[in-house]
Amino acid sequence: MKRIKRAVAVLLAVMMVFSVIGCGGSSGSKKSDSSSKETKDAKTEEVWGNKSGQDEICGDPDGKYTIGVVIHTTTDFLCAKYKAYTDYLGKAYGVKFNYYIIENFADETYLSAIENLCAQGVDGIITTNFSGTAVLQGLKICEENEVYLGVGWSQIDESIKDQVYKSDYFVGGSYEADYDAGYEIVTSLIDSGCKNIAAIGYEPGITCHDRRWEGMMKAFEDHPEVKKAGEYRGLEFTKAVEDFLAADDSIDGIAITLLGIEYCSEPIKSAGREGQVKIAFCDLSENCQGSLDNGETVCAIGGQYADAVFPFVLIYNALEGNALDKVEVPVNFIVCKSGQEFSDYMTYLHNDGVYAWTTDEVDQLIKSKNKNASSDDLLEMGKNYSIEDTIARHGK
């Protein structure tokens, strides 16, 4: 029966691909489309590239199970580490990971990816940044193909939560404290002495960025003594920085919901404002060390590659016939406000071969290895996630 369903899924996947091409992408979608009128800047194009539908394999190539991962890239600082972590977990637990690279965050793009992964015969799927009511459609595809679904980096929309949780094939997921991160971005600039701050964010429609933006706006509301130089949400981040600096020479801070150094440093330098404009942002990068050391960056927030372990554990237990209670795990961000904090992050959490939780620790979350494993353990892990907690567990 499962083979028949997957054969049907192949046909549906092909039909969906032609449908997406025919309608020009995300018509009617709440999410962004790479074909939108606004052109992505060079850094955005570099991150996304032109790899739509490309498959990448990691973990155990001969694994007992195959888990598909829907993600926008595997080459940047965050996603490369995310893939490395699943490679590490997959080799330990006999799981092959099949990464399906998407070209944008449109609902149709996610649904096409899920269709294609199901057609390839995966046993489970982790979707990153998949949000909104389209999750129900994605889950329906998984149900028809008897494939488990876990969600990473995003919460299930409250309007469909009851329906999603009723499904035998939804296992749960995890998400970061994005609202708090957005608030921290702005307040860290204020604490560093900034008085006139420009706010920049990814275009609306992606839950994590929307919540970061909400946190940023709340921080401005709570600090009326600070001027908000302006707001920009879109895809041309570098140009937005350039435009803000050209229009207002009193701007002394930039708060941005994503890669701050990559989008802000060059425009600041080109404007002759080095040492005068500070930045704070989400998403760490290899450039954080120098920028934190020299004081340009006052707050860099990230470390969310660790998110991978939560949907993995939930899917793996379900595949083994030992499903844990469904839960969406709130996961702390790592907040770095100094070069030393970022150095500690790299040493204890991010360098090659270093991970937030080792397989010995993950073993305690697998029912077949620890009969007392529960979703409460996952909740505790997410709540405690920090550099200090990792040092305490892994030692110096």
C-alpha cells in the first residue's frame, strides 16, 4: 500500500512542479517569492544560490531510516553546521538524511519539496521555517504517504494547532525565542549608547523573522527616548543600510533580523561611518569575532543549529514505535556581546566535531535506550541551552 501511495506521490510531485512553474511561484501565498519585484542583493543571492530541488545526502548512506530535510541552503555558517550535526546524528543512529534545497519560502515551494521527498520514499521529514496554515497541507501529504513530519525553527500556527496535533504523523517540533531576540537586538544598541537606530528585517511572512521584528518594535515602544530612524522589510538589505545612512547622518545604530555584519559593514565603511555606527543582529557568522572585538557589533544572536536534535529525536522515536508526547520545544538562542563570548561559543558549541549535545546525551532521549525518556527532557534541554550549560556538561 505504501508503494502505491508513493507512486501516486511521484505523479503528484511532477504535476505540482509544473503547476508552480506555470503560476510563476507563490501566487496567493503569504510568503516571499524569489521572483518578487524587489531584487535580492548579492549576499542574499549568494546564500540562496540557484539550487532549487537539489538533493544532498549525509548521515548513514545505508541507514535503516531516511529523513528528508527541507531547508534553503546548506552552505552558510548556520545551515552548514545544522547539516554537520545531522550527519553526526545520522551516523550514530543509522539514519540517512536527504536535504532538499528550496529556492524561496513560498508555501508552494514547501509543498512541492514535501511531495518530492515522499515520492523518494523517505520515512520522515523535518521542515525548517515552515509556518502558516500551509502546514496542514504539508501534513496531509505526509499522512497519505505514511511519513512522519517534524517542524524546526518555527511554531505551528494557533489557528490550526488542534488539527495538526490530532494527526498520527505529526510528531512535534522546535522553535527559538525570536521575539526575545528581537527585543535584545534593540536594547543592546540602546545600552551601548545608541540614540538613533534604523530597523531592518526580512520581508513579512516568515514566522521567525516576524517575531524578531515584533520584539524589535516592542523595544522601541518601551524606549521612547530613543529615535527610530526608519523601518525597512524586504530583500535588499545592503541597499537599505546605504539608503538609511545617506538620508540621516545621525544614525548610530542598525538593528537587523538577520546577518548583520554581511549586510551592514561595507555600507558603513563606504559611508565613512566606521566607529560611528554600531550593529546588532540575529544569525552568527565567521565574521563575528573581529566585529565584536572591535566594537562594531554590540550583540550577535544565534546558535540555532542545535534545533536539529529536537525534531530528529521526535521522528526517530516515532519510527522506532516509541513516539514521545507531541511537543514544540522552545529553544534558547546564544547571545554574544563580546569577543570572548563568541570565542567560547565557537570552542564549546560550533567548531568542527563539537556539538550542543553528544550522542551519549542524545541516547538518554531515545526510548529504546532509556525507557524513561520523555518530551519533558526535550523541554528541559531547550530551556537550558547556553554556552554555560554546555561548558558544565562537556567540561573544559
